[in-house]
Amino acid sequence: MADTTESPAANCMTKLKSYVRTQKGTILAAEIILSVIILICYAASLYSGYSSVAIVELVFAIVFMVIFMMELDKQIQFISWPWSDLLRAAIGSLLYLITSLICLIGGAGDGARIAGGVFGLLAGILFGYDAYIIYMGIKSTRQHSAAPTGEA
């Protein structure tokens, strides 16, 4: 008889493929790809110190993608995952925008630094859009109940 069970690697790839097709999965995949491109640009630059932002955001995006893809957020419930993800996306947006503006303003003569700045602006916009989508999701799931007035 043939074994019809999937191996753990095949199961993980199946989950990855199905998660990337969702809106959140597509956004996280785009964040990871942009962070890798920015990391390459900043590493090729004369001033490679700006690559730390790309490294940190790349690692956080990968961690959150794995957590959401494997549905670990439903198993680990002592962490508020939507608020953690909102904080990650908002801080990432601010850091990318600030770092990119610094690179674009002072990057004359360094093409890789300017390219990293341009991609960083795009990443800042993408991270900001992610933060907006997360905030709207949090806002829509919150239940508005009337406060008790104590009157009988």
C-alpha cells in the first residue's frame, strides 16, 4: 500500500502556498522581498550601517509570517498578536521612512544608497498600509457594548 500522508516539509509548503494567497500573506511576502532588496542595496552602499533596519524588519516579517502561516497565533494566546503585528508594522514604516529620507538626502554619488532609499520609501508605504489594514481589522473585531449606568 502506498503511504498517502504528506511529509512535514510538504505540509509546510502547502501551508505556505495557501497562506501567500491571502491578503495578509501577500503583504508579508512583499515585505520580506522588499527587505531583502533593501538589505542588498544598503550592503553594496558605501555606508552599510543603514542595513540594520532592513535586517531587523526582515527577521520580524519572517517570524510573523511563520507564526500566522502555521496558525501558532491561535495556540499561543497570552500574546495579543494583532496588536503585536500592528506595532511591528507601524515601527517598521516609521523606521523605513526616516532611514530612506536620510539616505536620499545625503546619498549623492552613491547609487546603491539612493536605490536602497527609494526601495525603503516603497517599503515604508507598504508597512504603513499593513499597519492600516491591521488597525482596521482590530477596530472591526472590537465589540461596542454599552457601559452599565447603574440605573435600575
